[in-house]
Amino acid sequence: MDLYEYQGKQFLASLGVPTPAGEAVDDPEAVVAAAERLGFPVVVKAQVRVGGRGKAGGIRVATDAGEARAAAGAILGMDISGHRVERVWVERAWDIAAEHYVSFTLDRAARCHLGLLSARGGVDIEAVAAEVPGAVARLHIDPIDGLSLAQCREWVSTAALDDVPSVDALVELLGRLWIAYSEGDAELVEVNPLVVTAGGELVALDAKVTLDDSAAFRHDWEDYAATQAGDERERAARARGLQYVGLDGTVGIIANGAGLAMSTIDVVSQVGGTAANFLDIGGGAKAEVMAAALEVVNADPKVTVIFVNIFGGITRGEEVAKGIVAALGRVAITSPIVVRLDGTNAAEGRTILAAHESERLLSRPTMVDAARAAVELAARSGWPSGAPGVAPAEGPAGRPDVGRVP
Amino acid sequence: MTILVDEHTKVVYQGLTGSQGRFYGLRNRAYGTQVVAGTNPRKAGTDVEGVPVFATVGEAVQATGATVSCIFVPAPGVLPAVLEAAGAGVELVVVITEGVPTHDQARMFATVSRDFPATRLLGPNCPGVISPGRCNIGITAGEIARGDGPVGIVSRSGTLTYQALHELTQAGVGQTTCVGIGGDPVPGTTFVDCLALFEADPDTRVVMLIGEIGGSAEEEAAEYVGQMATPVVGYVAGLSAPVGRRMGHAGAIVSGSRGTARAKIEALGRAGVAVGRDPSEAARLVAEVVAGL
């Protein structure tokens, strides 16, 4: 899960990383009160998990109560790249002498951790790395040995950061950040900028932290989790224990297996449609799980057709078909359903589905045929998901014609 | 020949006494796999339908000669379970469990490769490995596979693998071995590892590679394909996946401009890999290559 900046700072602060004192608040008067407690000047920062908030006007300095109120009024409720600002972080403003960059993440190709350190912070680090390759010091860190003091000092010198007021303080801060990343079960810890203040102090002025959801069992992350789901559909799916990702299209997707669900979305877009979601119901297709999945997808107002794509392995085709039919008996579904059933005893399963086939329930033997049928039904319902009688166009998400054997 | 496992492979199941371990362990035995032992320190001395349960993998190995361990223990216990298996000297540790923390994955891979270089880790979050007709370790339905074939399969996705096995079998095309490397960020065994094993196997004459978004394993595989004599056919899922969203598997995420399906398909294409537009087309392409052998 991606933390908001204020949560990232709280997370880092709890592990001893110096961060600015501040408060997260959600109405203008609370902003003024927080600013008065912190002491002017303050910075009011929009809390959204998307880049570019500075350019969008989501960060403002206030030198008195009036300015703080005005800043809060302007920022709260603002839309930044489709993200509505519900909360701001108010913190003490600092006089900045220098801006640096540091991050820890996993290098998947090397299968170990990677630290990036640069004297050029406050800007897009990928652009810095592209322009001046030597400006970013990369350090592979062994998952067992961790970051040693000697390694850390050398890293600081490679990054030409030995001109900071206190190298010892920087090395200690990097060590604490590493602990936050490794012991804190983070997938990413990025501080950009890491500033040197006019007074010579080192402070993490921003914090981008992604925590590993799989490690939640050994941490107390409930407060973070509570602020996560912005999408109503995703909340509903999570409550039912389903693997769901909300998308913007009209074809509701239910599949068993993450790969198959992704592949289903691709095939729908290949034939000119758009998927409303990713939904993996896991192995087999038990009636209760299928019913829960149908409910969640059906509740999405954009969905005009539901595409159920199941491969029966250990769960045989007839059991899968019975599960689907039983689920349909339990929930009232407003959209037509197209089922593609394949795998062990698929023919027997399709026979069962055939007995229930109607305009509301179609069965197609292949993924592509089923996707076509679904997209056609979606188009008929008047939503912009391809048009009947028009050959499916290769949309922008279409597949490049590469890799075919001549 | 097969890779990794065959009819002589003896397997110990860590977590055999749990519901998942029991279900799949017994299924694997019914398939013909030599399921020789289970472990559970609190149930040592008992058995699961005739399969003896030992306190540790070390004891199980000593008593039965098991050379492979298959892990079904819950995610928090996977790291110690892997280290226990590697320490007991097994050659292959197959981790089926999903939801192992990423830092644990990195720690267990680093420890196994440094301290137990003779042990190979497969997974976590993988369906396992099957050499059809000989040995099935994990959760793949053995019925959909067919042995003695020319096709080796390596995949990051479970159901897409089953789909491929099923379609090849329906088309009368057999498989040597099918390896699920799993969808997590730190896989113990990579595409490149499996491509090398298949390349060295005289009976594997075509390789099918099934990838998905996230990371750069497909790009690394594409680079390796250049050195191979065996033809490779591919499929990559996730062309329409949005940026920054995890699509089910922990490792299936496009980060900024990195890890897109398009880049992977293009890299494989440049390396001469025939890439199917959907899983069925990929299976047809494999069958075509097999027909031309």
C-alpha cells in the first residue's frame, strides 16, 4: 500500500528519521490552528498519492493565519490529476541550503536491494540519472548483511555528499532509513528532497513510502489501511475477500487466476471493448465465491455485461457450471452474462450451462468468441464500448504486431 | 528426458498435515509422485494416509531419501521452512505458498544461493512443477497434461499454464516438463534458469514461455533466447493493465514506464520468439512449430 506523505513521515519519524514537525488536518480552521501551534511560516501541502501536486498549486507557504486560511481554502477539495484533496499536511517551513535524494527499493533483476543516493534532489531523479549518469550513486545491498557503516560512508563519498555539514549525521540518517525500509517491510522508501537546512540540519522534507501488504501480519498498519481504498467497488470486493482492481470500462470481468484475469482484460480490449475491472476468484468456482463476485461486479453502475472466464483444472467443468448456475440463483443480476468455460470436463460443464442459456446467459467455447459476444452486448446497451456491426478497431491499448513467425 | 523432477524423485511435504498440504500432497501421490514424507514438529510419528510425518526435514531426508521439498506452510513460516529444507540438503525446494513478504523472499533467496548453492528454490507463489506421467509436485491438475512430448513450459502464471497444458494436450502435443516460476517479485528460479535447463534437455524441442507485466524477467529471457538452438514461443499477459496497480500477483505491476507487456512482447519478438495474441493462439503457434519438427 502507498502511504500518503504525512503517513510516510510519521512512519519514518517513528523509526528515528528526522522529519519536520507537522499535523494532518482536513478543514481550513484546523489548518490555522495547526499553523499557530507549529509557528509561522508554515507550508500547507495537499495529501494526494500522485505526482505533480506542486505544479498544480497543491503546495503553498503561509506566513500568517490569513494566508494559512487562504491556502487551506484553495487546496482542500482541489482536484489533482483526478485525485480530490481531502486532507492537507501543515508543517514548519525551513530555510533550505541544499536538496539531495535518497531511496531504497528492490532491484528485481538482481534479486537484492538497491539504494540510490544523489546530491541533486528536489527534481525527478530518473531525469537526473538520464542526463548525468554519474550523479546518482547506486548501491546493491545484500538482504542478509544489510547496509554496513563502511559501505554507507563509501556510498556517501561516491555520491559526492561528503560536503554536508555532518557526514556522521547523514550516515546515521541513511542507516535509519535502511532500517525503516528493511525492518519496516517497505517496498519503497524515497526521500526527495532530503534537505540540509540553513542551520545545518538534515531533514526528510518529503516521504514516499510503499508498504508490503503481505507483511501486514507482523505490523500494526490498521490506521494506514483505513485511509486506503478510495474506490467504493474495491472496498466492497475487499470486504468479500476478493482480489479486485477497479478499471474504467463497461465489461465486468470475473476469472479464476490472476494471469487469466489479466489475459481476459487484454482480449476484451483486443476485440474493441473495455474492462470494468480485474477480478480473480482463485481456484475452481465455488457457488458462494462466484455469487460474491457477481454481486460486486453487478453493483458497478458502469457495467453493462459480465464476462465470466473460468478454467477448470482440479475443479471439473460440471462443478464449475453448477457453481455458476447456483450463484445466479442467489443474486439478482441486471447485466447479461457471457460464460467461457474450459478445462477438465469442459464439455459436460457447457451442457449444464446450455440448459440455462438465454438472452441473459450466453456460453461461448473460446476466450476470443466470448469476449466478442460480451463486447457486442455491451455495445447494444448503448454504452461506448464498440458499436454493433462495426469491426473491432485496434485501439491504443491494442497489441503491436510483433514477434510472429514469418 | 525431463528437467528438475522425474519418476525417481522423492518428495517431502512441509505442511502435509494442513488442509492444503494434505489435499495436494495426496493428489500428487495419487498421480504417481513418490510422496515419501511430511513434516510437522507437533505431529512427528503420525502419518497422513500412510505418509509418515517427521519432526524436521532433516529427519525425513535421512529416513526416506527425499531430494525435493514442497512447502505448503502459511506465509509467516515460509522463510524458516525454506532454510530448514535447504539445511537438510534437498536439491529442490518448491514453495507453493502465496503472500510471503517481499523482504522474506529476498532473504531466503540470498541465503539459499550463498549458503546452500546445491539447492534450487522454485517459487514462492507458484503452482509447482510437473513432468507429466512421471512426477507432479504442487497444485497443477495432472489430468490436463500429457507426457513424452517435445514441449517444455515455463510460466509466471498458474491458470495460463493450465490453459496452455490443456490446449497442447487436446492438440495431441505432449510436454517434457512444465515449471511454474510464480508471480512474486523475487522468484527462486527464473525464466533464464529454466530456458537453460530446457536447452540442455535433448527431448525438449520447443519451449513455451508465459510471462506477465512487472519486472524485467521476460526481457532477460529474450536476451538469453539469442543463444538457444531450441525455438521459443511466448505469451505475455497484461497489455491493458493500468500503471501502478498490482494485478493479483505481487510481482504483476507496471512501475512508471517499466515492466509493461508491450516492452516485453517487443523484446521477445526482436529475439525471434513467436508471441501469441492470446493464450490459445500461443498454444496453436507451439503446435505449429511442433508439427514442423
